[in-house]
Amino acid sequence: MKKSFFWLALAAILTSDQDRRMYSWMEALIHHIA
């Protein structure tokens, strides 16, 4: 499940490059998991 979340978050970040602020928490969470 963690891998699935990682890919979903990565896809969201890549598709919404302009909304980096919104996905900054996702990035932090990914770093916390990894």
C-alpha cells in the first residue's frame, strides 16, 4: 500500500506541478515514509 501511495502522490505532483505548495505536505510525508 505504501508503494501505491508513493506512485499516486508522485503522479499527482507531476501532473500538478503548479500546485507544488499543495503537494508539499505529500512530499514531506513521502520523505517520512522512505
